Amino acid sequence: MKLKRAESMELRDDAIAFFAAERSHFAAEEDILLPGWLAKAPVGGEAMARRVVDEHRALTVSAQRLHDDAVTPADLRELGAILERHVRYEERELFPAIERDLSDEDLSALGEALRPGGS
């Protein structure tokens, strides 16, 4: 929300740090969560997974632009809007679909695999 309201560049360094940390979050979703779900999901999950991966890429590209000296508060606001749409999609559509499609045992196994040092 702070990024969506940025009027200056003061949030730039925080945003850079946040997205540097998010790389591992994106990787965990792409390498563990989505494949684990798709292995057992009914047909149609591929489009949802593709959207998540595409949004991760868009966020990564936008976040990389933060390093450019020409970045503006408008760029920060745009990044905040992209992030908000992505989080809402995951929370309202993707995660409920995963919970609906997988058994409690499958969800537990994915949760364990997603933990640092998980299998």
C-alpha cells in the first residue's frame, strides 16, 4: 500500500530490499507449490499457474527498474499496484483453488516442502 501511494523516492531502498527477499518466495512458489498442486489438480490449473509465473516476472522486471536513476515515484506506484493485484489474485483465487484441490495430507506435505530446509 505504501508503494501505491508513493509521492517521493524515500521508499525506493525499502522496495529494493523487499523484492530482493521476494526472489526466494517466488522461486518456492514456482518450484514447489505450483508443481505440487498441478500434479494433482484438475484440468485448468495450468492457466492459473502460468498467470502467477507471469506476474512474478512482471514484478521482477519492475523491481529491477528501481535501480535505474531515472525511476520516479510513478514507477513506485505502478509497482505497488502490480504487487497488490498479484497478492489479491493469489489470496482470492489461487490459494483457495489449491486448498480445494488438494487433500489435507497433500497440503501438509507441500507445507513441509516449503519450509526452509524442507524436503
